[in-house]
Amino acid sequence: MKFGILINEGPFTHQASDSAYRFAEAVLARGHEIYRVFFYNDGVYNCNKLSEPQSDDRNLVALWSKLGTENGIDLVVCIAAALRRGIKDEVVAEGFRISGLGQLVEAGIEADRLVVFGD
Amino acid sequence: MKFGILINEGPFTHQASDSAYRFAEAVLARGHEIYRVFFYNDGVYNCNKLSEPQSDDRNLVALWSKLGTENGIDLVVCIAAALRRGIKDEVVAEGFRISGLGQLVEAGIEADRLVVFGD
Amino acid sequence: MEEWEESGPEVVKRFMYVNRRAPYGTIYALECLEVVLIAAAFDQDVSVVFLDDGVCQLKKNQDTTAIGMKNFSRTYGALDDYDVEKIYVEKESLEARGLTADDLVIPVEVIAADDLRDVMAQQDVVISS
Amino acid sequence: MEEWEESGPEVVKRFMYVNRRAPYGTIYALECLEVVLIAAAFDQDVSVVFLDDGVCQLKKNQDTTAIGMKNFSRTYGALDDYDVEKIYVEKESLEARGLTADDLVIPVEVIAADDLRDVMAQQDVVISS
Amino acid sequence: MNSMLHLINKSPFERTALDSCLRVAKAGSSILLIEDGVYAALKNAAHAIKISTRMEDFSFYVLGPDVAARGLGDTPLIEGITVVDYEGFVDLVAEHEVTQSWL
Amino acid sequence: MNSMLHLINKSPFERTALDSCLRVAKAGSSILLIEDGVYAALKNAAHAIKISTRMEDFSFYVLGPDVAARGLGDTPLIEGITVVDYEGFVDLVAEHEVTQSWL
């Protein structure tokens, strides 16, 4: 089964990104496919490669980046939400790409299930 | 009278930064002084100079930057909160400085009033 | 439902966008509207539902001059131009706030929770923000 | 109060840090704790109050292994080392959640809303997060 | 005893911040509704009773710019709530010794 | 009619998301409590009645990792709520045709 995931909050402030990450790992563990992870609202902050959490804390940007590149998962950051929040190409971590909102609608169409994580 | 202002949320997502900005303008209009504005939690995103809102929308980063430089207001971004969220010197707009949490406590001590804006 | 109806380029899914937040206090109302306007360009079946504080997004006479934020309430009028016609407002939420359909910027279908329940259960994709 | 008591380097203000949020769902609990630990280094009068879902921050036996987040509940034990001794937990909030003082990671003063009201009204600075 | 100003920025329909404030705030305090907190001032709303029954305990204020933004300039507010602008907000903060935000 | 899974990630003490879900969700649906939503599963809490009175209408689940994180592994949960892990969460999403998050 193909899963789509929508993340509406940034790392750390809300648990949304953590929950989505654990969920995504479990989706793969159960033998399903992840069609796309779409980052919207403050979710766009999840791709900021300048993020530097304390050494004993998890690094969500790095975790998503690794999960995406190792499993060929499409990690899409909404361009409109990113622009107003100052997330531009120069700070985008490996494995993420910036694109339009149509990619979210497409995920809704193409994936068998869409799950939203937010505040 | 000396005012301190604490902002706990980033621009756009919550009204906190907008409210604090209008409040700060009114503090000056009423003849008071602003001892310091401290940006904590997601509030650290308010200093991101890469922020590029739509042309018909307000630019909160630019507004704070201008208010701070024109009125000599101390705009302090918490270093611990900023680091985990990927806000580093290279993206900090003019007029803001990154410093420690002690600056918030100091604002509480030195200012006559401290007002918190958040979610 | 036959297998061929579930896949292929001509699949039409029922998308519902759920708004439960007041405008201005947070950006969710505005950014959800931006999604709906994009979604309208895809040939899918789009519904938009407003319940809880979401009904406040449609209140007439919004004037944001003094708060310095962009007044986007007029944009709801564009939904009709984009052929988004299924716009539901929950009756209970409207009444709890002392509002009526006359207070809203666009014509909507005011719907009781009992009926909204059925509309929601017919969707294929539900997007909340 | 005389003028000289209100200013100068030896002024001591009463600071209250108010926690109303559950841990992990949002970062506010952790980042408020970080402020309190810094605040303790200043020679001020510090109180920390937990009410509403904030009381859940102090629940014993937190185990964050499976959610991958840092378990910071042990850090509350450091408040005593930092001489932060005025720690209040609202009785009504604790009871509404079916919890008692025995469920908490540190000794606290459980205080009814009626008394918390007076403690709050004696503060000079109230910081919420 | 310091005089207190309480700030409520959350809708009473969605969050319990106002309830907590009304439970813990000392009689004689002032309460200012800002941002989505202004919905608590709606006279014809189901939640109006939360405030209308406490008019003797507290002085209630609401931020006009937030009322207007939400299109409530034409909507009846609970009698006895004073409407202020941002400068009035500053004056309230100055007049009270401590401000507490119910986030 | 599609089978639905409702996700609640907010504390019932602070937000009204669970109330709205229980008002609008169709009988026969499933409800999974995650993140701060797990506090709604506390058996001895004042809000337990919200769920305990609706056990016949819905199938209730709670995410174990979020229960453990909050130190509730030793605390009685409402009888009849099924505890699942992240893989169980995925299975629930797969078994229901639509998932709705009550943000």
C-alpha cells in the first residue's frame, strides 16, 4: 500500500515531526511504500540543515534526510510556506526538494492513504 | 517606564509576533522605553533575514529590524533555542543579536514590566 | 467497486478540507485556503468544511487595518470562480457563536452535525490544517 | 515601599515561572525548564508553578525510548541543587487527572487554587511558556 | 499584593486558558482579551456566561483591533467589557504592577 | 461509506478536539489517541467519562509509546481501549479507508 504523509509543524516545538518520523519508519517496517512526505506550514522548518540540536537530543532534519535518501522517499517542502518563513535553497538539507502545493494534492490522489501530523 | 517583551512564537504561524510588534509601537508612542525584546522558543525565527513574504503581506523580520535599529531597541535571540532550530549568524537580520537566556532574566529584573506573547 | 475504477489517470477522489481554526490568531486558515485554491485546478471532487472556530473564518466585515495583517476573507469569494461549490458550515458551531448564515461572506450549506457526519464519511482524503 | 528598595544592584524580584503544558507534545515544558535553571543563577526569588496539563511534566516513570525524544524529567530533580525550592502544583489540576503527589518525580507543595491565587498575586514578574 | 493584568489570547471554544484564568486569578484583577481571545466577548455566544457571571470579580477589556480584524465590529459584545486599542493595552500594562499571559 | 480512523493528538483538558470528534464522527469509526491525546485514556481522570460513555459507538486505541513517554505506563487506562505501537498505528491506517486528524 502507498502512504502519503503531511507534516504541518516544525521540528522540536510540536511532536508532529517526531510522530510522523516514527510512523514513516513503521510504514516501511510493515512492508508498505511511502509515496511522498509533504512539509507544509511550519513543517517547512524540518529541512533546515543549519539545525544543531544538543548532542544528547535527536536531530530531526538529519533523520528525515537520511530516511529519505536511503529509501528513495520523496521529501517535498512547500515553496509558498517556505518563502515566507525564510527557508531557501541555501539552507535545504540533502534529500529534500522545494516544490508547489500541487505536490500535496497529487500525493492525495496517488497514495492509498494520507495521514496528517500537526498541532 | 521601561518595558520588556518576550516573544515565544515565530512570524506568520501565530499572531504573537504581530501583536508584540503593534504593542511595541504603542509603548513608544506612549512615551515609554523598551528595555529589550527577547525572542525565545519558535520566536527565534523572527530574525531570519531570508524570510520573503508575499508582496501584499507584512514582513515581520524587516519590521522588527527597522523598529530596533531606528529606536535603538535591544533585540535578543536566545542562542539555545536558535541553535536547535537552525538560526545562526549567517541568517540573522540587522538589529538582532544572539545571546543567552540570562538576557531574559535580566530583562525581568531591569524592566518595570515584562509582557509575554505566545501561543 | 471494480478494480479499474480505483486506479488509472481518470480516478476522481473526494477530497475534504477541514477548517477548525479562527483566522489571524494562527495562519492555518490562510494556508488551508491556499491549498484549496490549488486543489481546485485538479479534476477532483473538492469539499470544504468549516466547523468549531473555523466558521469564524467566513465572518463578514473583517477589517485588519489596525493589526497590520492581510485581510484574506475576500478570497473565499474566489472559491466559486474555481468551481469549488461544496462548502459546508456546521450548524452547531455557528449557533454556539451566536452567528447565522447571514453573517458569512459567501453562501454556504449550513449542515447539522448529524448530516455532516455522513458527508465526512463519504470522503476519500481528509486534509486538516 | 521606599524608592531605594526598588532599584539599584541589590533589588530582588519575585519571579514566577508558570507551566500549563504537557511534556513532549510540545517543547514548552523543556524550554521553560531551561529558563528556570538559568534564572536560578541570578539572586532573585524564584517560584515555579505547575497547573493544568503542566502537572503532567512531573509524572514519575517517564520512558521516552520508543518516541525517540530526550527524557528530561530527571532534570526537575536538579531544581533543588540550584536552590529553587518554591515549587507549587495546583491541587485541582492534579486531582482532575487522577494523580497525587506520590505520582510526581520531586517533592512539591500541592496548593489549592484559593491559595495559589495569593502566591501568584505576590509576584513581580510572571513568565509563561 | 500586586495588581494584576491577565492576558487571554485563546478562543474559549477551543482552549481552556480562560477557564483556568477565571479559576486562579484574584478578584479585583483585570482581564484583557486579545487575538483569538476576543471571541470570549461575544454577547450572543454560548460561552458568554463565562464572563457575564464574573463581571463583579474582574474588570474585562477587549482589544479593538483584534475585534475588528475578525469582523466582530458589527456584533454585540457583552455589556461592561471595555474596548481598548494598542495604546490602551500599553496603559493597562503600565497601570497594573504585573502582567500574566495565559498561554 | 468509507471506514474512518480519527486521530486525536490534543489533551482533552486543554483543547476541544476530542469533543468535536465525538460529536461529528460516525458511529462505527475508530479513534486513536496519540501525543498529548493519550491523556484522554486516563481511567481515574475527570474526563474519562467522555470516552467511557462512548465505548459502544467507537473502537478506541491509544499509542503505547506516547503513554510510556508521559509516565502513564503505571497508570490505569479506561478498560476497552486497545494499546498499539507505531506498527499497529500503521495497520490501523491501512485497515481504514480514510484517516482524519483532528488538529
